Amino acid sequence: LIIDNAMAYTGSQIREKNITLQLDIPDSPPRLQTDRDAFQQILIHLLQNASDCTPSEGTITLRVRLQSESDHEFLSLQVADTGGGIPSEDIPRVFARRYRAEHSLIPGLGDTGVGLAIAKTLVEAQNGRIWVETEAGVGSSFSVLLPVILEKEEEK
């Protein structure tokens, strides 16, 4: 439902540029106990950024997975675009709200990028991590790892 809502929110922006949105999500995603509003906002900001920097008829890929590390469960979320990548010297500033508001746009990112700073704040408020991997001329992939508690099925 959260993914559906985020896609509905960003759908017109994606359709306007005739961008292909590829979904790679589990057939039956588990029910999670996490901050629903924060998770939805993170996803919306990542999709909006990907849409802003992806050229017409480009591709955005959304991947969602569950991941276990050291007896803890994490939700792995990845939004990849074909926006041409981010210059290596700008990577340290991708999530910096103050820098982005006061300087020219960073190539390979959409709009002012303030949404990425908000996404980082929301991710870190839930003890998660967010990072970007990028390749010049190819695109960028924003990844989020959020700790989650799986909802236990009711015993019958």
C-alpha cells in the first residue's frame, strides 16, 4: 500500500516524461512495523529525484527486499535511475541541505535536492542508512536500509 501510494503521488511526473518504472518487489511483501508516513515520504522523495534527473523515455527501477544481518531484519529499498550520474566531487554534498540551497544544481540530481536531505533525516531518525552509488553517463542508485520488526502472524 505504501509503495502504491508513493507511485500514485509521483506517477504523473513519471508519465509526463514517458519514463519506464520497473518494479522489483516481493510477490507477497511482509507486513512491517515501521513508521509508515516516514517510509512513504522517503520513497516519494527518492522517486521524485529519480524522475527529475531521468531523461524522457529513461528508466527508473524500484527494488524492495528484506535482508537479515546479525539477527536483525532490515528493509532494503533501492531507487535507480538512468539520469547520467553524479560527478564524484559532488557526492559528499548530495544529502547536504544547506549546500544544495545555496549553490548551483548538482548534475545528475533533480531540482534543488532538498528532498534528498529530508529523506536522509527521515532514514536516520529510524536508525537507518542511506547512500548513493553513481556512474558517469549511466545513472545513480539511491539505497536505504531501515531496521524493521516483522509483524508476527496471529496464532490460530
